[in-house]
Amino acid sequence: MRIVILGCGRLGAHLARQLDHEGHSVAVIDRNGEAFARLGSDFRGTMILGTGIDQDILRRAGIEQADAFVAVTNGDNTNAMASEIVKLVFKVPKVVARLYDPVREDTYHTLGLMETVCPTVIGSDKIREIVIGDGRKQ
Amino acid sequence: MRIVILGCGRLGAHLARQLDHEGHSVAVIDRNGEAFARLGSDFRGTMILGTGIDQDILRRAGIEQADAFVAVTNGDNTNAMASEIVKLVFKVPKVVARLYDPVREDTYHTLGLMETVCPTVIGSDKIREIVIGDGRKQ
């Protein structure tokens, strides 16, 4: 698959490396050049310096041929806005945005434009599962 | 169950509210009093102002009778250190720490003192599952 990832923080870099190792074609966008160091020297994908709200930057990352777009910058607004542009302008089939705010996640999820992943909710669910385990109370 | 949560950020508050609603006895520690607003007015648990590395604060939160301790401040070091204290000094049976750094998570997980949850890894796995889905490549 051809996948464009916006945001080369810990999550973006981790995901990019994994998908690259699996043989997918990966392009990563970040506005901070130093962030690309997280990808490691064996990363075979493309790195594009710039902001993901800029349509020229998205084109340079190959958004017009992309099968999927993933927005994982640290800003919920940026992730949501970039995802909307990619879905509406470039008609990329699969769009996923990380949104830290559960309320905002719920709103965008309801709009149905993009898939959303909320680390708050999945982290909380995971911890609850470890703590409660068998579901007993008190 | 009696559960002490360190850190009343988005994740800590979300988890505290859920466990409280399920009938568990919950105490939340944060060094910033304003953070407790996230718990909402219907929260029936205890709020303790202070740092979770302070053993007196932990005692005031009821750590000596706790069945579980969850460390979810924004600092990996704080979460790891507080979890070690709780496990070694107070012998709490179930201790879970959120660690953002996957490398550090791996180290602590290997030490076996505490269970660890890494939002980077679980977030990445979740997004990969949405994007790749059926597992096909290229």
C-alpha cells in the first residue's frame, strides 16, 4: 500500500518504520527536520519537510496516489484539518487521525469523514483491563 | 477494588471516572489542583493534592489498603519512580505505569516490577489495524 503519514513524533515514526519494514511505500511529513532522525538510517521511505495542511506538500508526499493517510502530529486541530483536506480534496480512501481529546474524537467520528484513534480512551481501556481483569468489583 | 491513580490528566481522569461509576473506590493524586476539575461534579472518589513520589501523600491516598496503583502523569520518570516505590515499599499487588517511551517501557517490562502501557505502541498498532486491515501488502 501507499501510505502518507503526517507527524514524525514517536507514534508517527514507530508506525512508519513498521509499515516500511513490512514492504509498504511510506512517505512521512513533518515541519521539523530533526524529527526524521527517529526513522533510523535503514528507513527506505520518503521524508518531506513542511506542514500537512499545505496541499503542495501533500502532493509532494504523493497524496494523489495514496491508499491511506494517517495524521499523528501532536495537535488535534492540525490532525483533524489535514484529514478533512485529504478526504475531501484528494479523496484518499482510508484516513485516520489521532485525536487526544475524547470529546472531539467523538464529534469527528460521528461526522464520519475519517477514522479516529484516541490514545486517552484506548490507553484507559488497556489499563482498566490490566487492573480489573476478571471484572470483579469493590 | 481500591485503586489509587497518580495523575489527573485526560487519561487519569477518564479512568478514574469510569472506575468510580463502576463502583470501585478511587483516589486520585495530582500536584495541580485545577486538574481535578476533569473528574466532574459527580465523582465520588478522593482527591489528594501532591506528588506521587512522596510517601506521605501516597499514604493519605490510602496506598496501604490499595489493591491497585496506576501512574499516568505526563512524565515517564515520575510514573516509573512512583510505581517502584509503591511496589517495593507498599507491596501493592497490581501496579501499572504509562510510559511514552517504547524503549523505556521495554526495560521496565523486563524488570517485571510493574505492568506497563505504552500509548505509542498501542496507538500505532491500532492505526496499523485500521489502515492495513486485511493484512495485504503494497
